[in-house]
Amino acid sequence: MVTHRMIVAAAVCAAAIAAKPHGVCAHAFLDHASPAVGSSVPTAPTAVTMWFTQQLEPAFTTATVIDKSGNNVDSGPAAVDTQNPTELRVPLKPLPAGTYTVTWHALSVDTHTTQGHFNFEVAGR
Amino acid sequence: MESFLIAARAVHYASSISLAGVFAFISFVAIPEISPRLGQRLSMLAWASLVLAVLSGGAWLVFVAAQMSGQPVAATVSQGLVAIVLQRTRFGQVWMVRAVLAVILAALLSLPRGWRGRLWNWGGLAFAAGLLASLAWAGHGGATPGRPGDLHLAADMLHLLAAGAWVGSLIPLALFLAGAWQNADPGARTLRRVVTRYSVLAATSVGVLFAGGLANTWFLAGSTPALIGTDYGRLLLAKVAIFVTMVTIGSVNLLRMLPRLAPTAAEGAPRQRAALSHLRRNALVEAGLGLAVLGIVAVLGILPPGLHTEPGWPLPFRLELAALEPAAIAALAIFAALAVICAIIGVATAAAGRYRAMAAAWASLIICVAAGVFTARPAIAPAYPTSFYAPAEPYSAPSVAQGARLYTESCAVCHGANGKGDGPAAQVSPIRPADLTAPHLFAHTPGDLFWWVSHGKANGAMPGFAAVMSPADRWDVINFVRARAAGVLSQKLGPEIATTAAPAVPDFAFETQNGQQTLHRLLRNGPVLLVLCEAPPSAARLAQLDAVQRGSGAAPLRVIVVDLAAQAMSRAETAPSPPPVAISPDVTATLKLFRTPADGPETDLMLDRAGNVRARWATGKGGVPDAETLAKDAYMAAQIPASPENHAGHIH
């Protein structure tokens, strides 16, 4: 009897795998950022904040911001929020108008590393 | 270095499972029947497992520290990075707790036999189970945030514990059977009792493994393309196949061998001895297969889950179930259910040795599959290796605007400036270029379009652009083409909430009094009314929209007012005199795709929570909606479930 139940369970398992469920993320990827990815802001922000899909390890998560000519414009190291470990914040120097690139390296608490970059623009006034 | 990490993980999983399995076997299967000799052997097995677990756990820690810091292994040790990992990461903290558990287990195993009682058994089981289950924190499940993360973690722990109880106690079972075989008179009733108890433990574990594996597949693979199109998914399928083989062997043991352990007088001892050695061999084969599964698990843990790699679709076709009539889908479900039943009967009759019934069952299965294929025929669409790629560029205004520029450079010559397939080169082309504004565009996945833009069409009419455009550029063009077609499709909508929505408005960023906001984030709160104006809206209209947003309607409706001509944006909540804020021309250009000249000064779009357009009004086409209509439609739009978020918006 046990076998038959096992076979039924196997069939149910296979059917459920074949169906198309939704997923929850497993590596830390960028969910959204402020300033938004690719967006243009009228006034210079004082920091770039990034929200990830997973909790981050502060000791091994970094981000830098550079301007068009490759100079660092962040005014300090990136810090993971102590209240919300999915949030990473980089303080910025006062930014003139121009395009800036944010590069991030994230280590999620499941020991996996991910990286990426995006641009934002400070519009001239 | 990655292969060393995989090896360390495999050994660590195997040894932790073996250690938990010894205690599970002693506690659940063999307590009264354990002979001193078997007890000694189990003790040695536990010691060996513990030592291996400690060594491989240490190796895992060092390799992970090297991977986290990007430094070579030697530097990781000499620069004290291991200490940083131990103190300042969750992985390290879990490892310290596990080290304490290992020390306690070593102390328990050092106790002389006389001191070992029931408490020793259960204590050892608890600590060994803790050592095994805490591995879940080192896996994918430990990092999912929120309530789903807790569920995922719990599922992983149960999965590990069940594996420990079943696979881990296979070697102790084999040792027990070997002892019984060597012993001239094993005692048929004792044998039967132990094997039956083991079977109950194994069957329970198999059930838990199924449930946990199912949850894990859901969390990490997510879809059929991810399952058969990625390394992660294929390894997972291999794991399931080995698992099914193990369950089959276990079932044969239970059904065929168990009765032979208690032979009648006529059959005699030789039959029992044959069954014993058969059982022992099967247990060892199962343990070997279990080791193979653990090897796969070790690899899976360092691969990005199927959800986060682009699946290469291996088949030249795919099933587009949405293209089928509801009746056809129902028929397909019935055929699938019948096929499953036939398969079950087929396996059951084969196990029972009734081969004619088995042949009939398999024949019925083939008929069911054939009928299913015939029913599903209209849903079979051509597919390409990239069909299930998620766009690498987010569907948002900056990408759409960049795509529009690239489209003018490279695509307009054939497909026409407006995408109707009427560019200058179309006149001389033997095959008419596709109309990229037709609703049919959305019958193709973004990945299908990516294949054509990259490699051209097989009929030779369209060239591939892989050599001249970067992948990001190609995705930008696709985002633009889809946004434009969405705009054209949305013009067919009227003032009633449509059951079939026009595709989504691209995401865009805009300024509010409280800083930057994006459409997607605003949509998380509920439906949005997007008001696109060619001239500054009147103060009265702004006040009216403001009232709608603040109104005590059944569902909250957020309003975004965009003055396209002034390239300025305001939100109705700042009415009646909103300060104009500069917005990027990218956003204006993108939103203009959702207007036509016939609309007059104002176009209103009702967006559901997924950003799809559900209703549309225009001054020139029946006028703009009043507060009452908006409140009613907002309530209806709020009832529409937001389709699950995919990862297309993420930057990898």
C-alpha cells in the first residue's frame, strides 16, 4: 500500500513541477533605487539608496558612485541599513549637473555575490 | 576553487546526514534490538561522520571566505578574513553555533557505554538534528526576506531532517542486516520488526522530502523554462529522477523482501538469507544514489537558482495555453489526469507482475498523450533558444527613449517610422516587413523578438543585428517597440474597465514634494490614473482630480498629471497650483506613445496594479471622466489581481 501512495505522491509532485508557479528571489538583486535607475533628477541627491531583493552582509557589500570622467563622487563607504538589511546607502558629495554611474557589489546572507551598475542624471538648472 | 567548495559541501552534507542518521536509526528503529557489536560499529560510524563533518565544515568556511572576499585561499587565512566572516556574517555565526553542537556531540560519543541510556539517544539525536538542520541557513532559503523566507527556511530544514532520517540511516541498516546475516540465527521476528520500523521511518521521510522539495522548486526554479532551460533546473530534474529511483528500490524492499524475512517452515532459512543479502545490497545501492543526490545538492547550492539565469529553451516549439479555448484546456486537463492515472496503473501492475494489464495501461497512456497533443495543436507556437529570456533592460522610460533613437537609425527603413511596416525599403522587399503595431506583437515573448532582432528571420527578409547592436541596445529597441504597440492597443479601449487590458505603460520616475517617485512603486498602493495633457490643465480640472484622489471612494486612486507640452509634471495632490517640476524628455517621449492627435488636450488612462491600461478617456473622444466614474472604475480596477512580479525589472 505504501508504494501506491508513494507513486501517487510522485505523480502529484511531477504535475506540480510542470505547472508554472511564481518565484521568490534567491540571490540579492537590485529591486529599485533612489534616484531611480536611468532617471533624471532636478536637484542633486545627497545619497543614493538601493533596495535589494535579499538581506545583505554589511561586511562584504560595497557600492561606489563615479562621474563621467571616472572620479569618485561618493563621500563615504556604502552602509547597509541596520533596521532594514535589504537597504544599501551611499552618501554623495555635492553633485554638479551630469550623468553618474553607481556600481554595486552585494553579498547576500546566503553567501552569494552579485554585482551590477546603473546610471542616473542630475539635470542642469 | 569552486570545485573545492563543491567537494567540501558534498562531504559536509553527506557526513552531517550520516551522523543524524545513526542517531535516528538508534532512536526510531533499533533501540531494544541493538547488539553490543552493532552498537560499537554504529559508534565508529558516528565518530567517522563527525570528524568528516568538522573537517569539511572548516574547508567550506575557508572556501566561502575566499569567495566572499575575492581573495586567494592562502590570503583568506593569513589576512584573518576567516575571522571576519565568523564574526560579522550570518554564515559565520551559524558556523560557530554548529561548532558548539559538534563539540557537544563529540562529548556524547566519548561517554562510555555504561552511561548511555535513553536520554543519551534522544540528546544525541537532538544535537545531530540541530547540526544538520542549521545547514538551511547556509543555503538559498536563509536569505529570502519576510514571511516567505521563514517558510522557505522551515521547508529546507524539514527537507534536510527527512534526508537525514531516511538516507542517513541506510548505512546503519546495512550494518544491522550484515550483522544479522553473519549471525547464524538472526531471529525472524526481530528482523521483521526492525525492517518494518525502518520502512515506516523511510516512508514518512519520503513524504516530507516530497513536500519540502516541492516548496523549494517553487521558490527557486519557478517555471517550466527555468526547470528545463537552466543548469540549475536540469540538475534539479536529475535529482528528482535519482530520488524516484531510490523510492522505487525502497518500495521493492518493502513489498518483496519483507515477507521473505519470515519464511514458513517449508521455505526454510536459505530463502531468508537470500532476502537478507538482497536487502543489504539494496540499502547500499540506495545509499550510493543518496550520495549522488548530495553531490547534486552541493552543486545546486552554488549555482544561481533557475529564476535568475536566462533559460536557454531547448525545443523548437512551446505551448501557448492562453491561445486555447477554455473547453480545450479542460479537455487537456482531463487527458493529463487520465495519463497520470494510466501511468500509476502501469507502474502498479508492473510491480505486481501482471504484465497484460500493464501493457493495456501503457497503451492507454499513449492514446491519452496523442489526444492531448491533438487538442493542444493550436497552442503550439514556434520558439527559439532565447524565447524565455527576461529583458536585460527594464521596461522603463530611459530604455524606451534610447530604443526609439536606435529604431530610427536601424529599423525604420523597413518597418517605417510609425512601425506599420511601410518604410522606404519596404517597397522593394519581396516580403512585406512586419507591422510592429499589430496586437499580434504580444503573441510573441520579448525573448522571441530578441532572437529575431539578433539573428534575423529565417525567411531571409530581415537581417540580424547581433554584430552591430549590443544586447542592451537590442533590449532597448524591443522595449520601445512594445511600448509603442501598447500605446496603439490602448487606443481601442473605452471608458469601461476592460477585461482584456492593453499592455503596460513603461515605468518612469517623477518628482513629488517628498522626493522622487516611480510609477511602479506608486502602483503597489493600488490603481493609478495617468492624466496626459498637451496644455496646462485648468485649475478646476486639477481641483476635481485632487478631490478624486482625496475622495472617500471605496478604493484609493492615485493620480499623476503630466503636462507634456511644458515638459512638466505635477501630482494632483499639490493642486490647485502645483509647482511645475522638470522631468526628463525621455519620460515625455515615452508617454506621448499613449496619445494620438485626435485625443484633444487631455488623455486619461486607468492603470491596474500591474500597470496595464484598463480604460481610456480623451477630451476629443467622448470627454474626460467625472469623479463618480473614476471612483467606480478605480474600485473595479483594484479588484483585478496584479500578475506576479517577474524579475524583468531587475538589473543583473
